[in-house]
Amino acid sequence: MKGTTKAFLMSAMASGVVAGGLYWLGCNGALSIIIWVVGTVVAYPKVVQDMAYEKILNHDWPTKDGTDKR
């Protein structure tokens, strides 16, 4: 799975938890979906930026044998 796909899924899950909580607390379903979509779109660039900063996006982490690719 590509790093950008992981970032999108992480953004969608995080905003989905918030929207689900609002729906559970009695918020309108349509409003919860709108909040989920807006939250995903707002959070996605920040997640991509954080992943790139931590070098997760480019798969720059130690390999299985323990050697660091940097």
C-alpha cells in the first residue's frame, strides 16, 4: 500500500471516529457525514506532511535485517 493511501485511510478513520461520536450523541446523520468528509479533507494534508517528516511516506525505515536504509 502506498504511503499516500495510508495517509488518506488514517485521515478518514480519525474523522470517522469524531463523526461517529457526534452521531452517537444524537447529531443528524447527514450532518455527521458532512463533518466526516470535511474532516477527512482537512486532515489529509497534515497526515501526509507528518508522514513525510517522519520519513514513513517514502518507506525510509530499518529493513527486516535491522540495517537502516538512510
